[in-house]
Amino acid sequence: MRQQNVNSKGKLERELEEAKREYSEFVKTDPLYLQIRDAAMESIRQKPGILQTDLYTALPQFDKTDIQYAIYFAEDHGAIVRAKQGRTYSLSLP
């Protein structure tokens, strides 16, 4: 959808935003997302400002790409705050 929007010079922006909203709502009920989000929030509580790259080591039971997915949407849902720090993100709770 994103690429089609680019190819159409932004004519599908409304549809793209709607697809993003729908996907974000779906993620809220994804058991994997919920499990990783909760584990990540606990790690952040214990070590505020932890780098996202360090979170991969702190949560070895999860795949790196699954953690990236969960962190992206946890920020989107207001559960965590990501601040760009070099090539990664510093994570904190709101």
C-alpha cells in the first residue's frame, strides 16, 4: 500500500492511513505483541533509558524482529517512549 501511494504521488494517502490504523488496532490483540510489550516494559522499568539494541539481549526468548515489531507498536499505542540515540533508540515509560 505504501509503495502504491508513492507510485500514485500520494493519491492513496487516506487509504494508507486507514490501513495503518486497522493494523495498529489488530496488533492490540496479538498475543505475541502483548507478551513482548509486557516483558519490554518490565525491562524498561528496571533500567529506564535502556537502548533498544540492549533489549534484544535482555529478552533472549524473543526474536529480534518480533521485539522491533512490538516496540514500534508499543510506542504507537503510548505504552513506551522511543528517543533516537545514534543508530538505535533509548526506551522509557511515559
